[in-house]
Amino acid sequence: QVHLVESGGGLVQAGGSLRLSCAASGSISRIKVMAWYRQAPGKLRELVAAVTSDGSTNYADSVKGRFAISRDNAKNTMYLQMNSLKPEDTAVYYCNTVSGPEQYNSWGRGTQVTVSS
């Protein structure tokens, strides 16, 4: 089991920046992929960015060039640096991990990001 806690959400004006953090605990060594998802009201949850255990990253087209995902293995923490925020980035952001050969998914409770125009 992996326990995930997000932090860093809040209210920001368009064009501003926020950094989200996801602290992981539990079966850390089994984590293969760490990712950020988001869900806006009335919409499906979507992948924002992901980073593998070897450091490979991928991003949703809508955030490429604006967001950066990173992980600090020493601190068991993942980050999402969000720059040039837009109102359409408003959503609850969730931390996700995929662990082990069985690809077990763990989720945090989410953190609200609101971008005002």
C-alpha cells in the first residue's frame, strides 16, 4: 500500500504559478510510475503529467511547456510546477502512483487549484 498526500493548491490569477507536492509513504520501493491527474467539474479525470522510476516524463498536450513534473526520491515526494496558469487549468489535482508488476493504483485525496481570469 502507498499513502499519498497532496498539498500546494490554492487560488491564483491567470498567468500565475503554483507548485503542487505529493508526499508518498508506505511501500515506496514498489512504485513504478508517479503521476498527476486532474478533474474539473462535469469532466472526466485526465492525466496531466507522469514520471517513471527512471525519470522519463510525459505531459498532456494542454500543459506542455507550462507544467513540469519532478520527483525527489530522497524525500519520497513528487512535484508539479505549474506556470502560466489558465482558467481552464481549474480542477482538483490528484496524485497517483502505479506499483509493482500488478500495477496497483494508489490515489491521494486531491488538492483544489482555482485560476481566476
